[in-house]
Amino acid sequence: MSRGGVRLVVEDPLEVDAVYELVIGDTPEASPRQGKVVWVRDEADGQICGIAFLDSDEGAPPPAASDPSAAQEP
């Protein structure tokens, strides 16, 4: 997790460009944030995905460095 987004492991497939409401944490102070799926990587037991928070100017977290097909940030 960063100011600009979060990397998640999910069981159900997500589509790039889909927008979701995310609540991170389980405290009463946790408030929902809008996030857009910016990348996905299929795994045997689900997906790893990058979500960019729509209320932030920061970028989304990059794909894992161990993925040779992952795009590298400049």
C-alpha cells in the first residue's frame, strides 16, 4: 500500500479499468476510497492487481519485479 494505491491478491477476477470502492482496515475510522484497476497478473489461485486511488495524484504500485512480462516504470 502507498499513498497512490495498493497491490492486492484476489480470488475473483478483476478487469483493468474497473472502479471499486475499497475500505482498507476494519476500524471505525476506515473510510471508503474509490480505486481503479490499472494492471492484473493471473496466478494459479487468483490474481495480483494494482489499484490506483482515484483521489490521489500518486501512481499505482508497479507489478512485482519478479514478473518478466511486467512493465517497468521509467
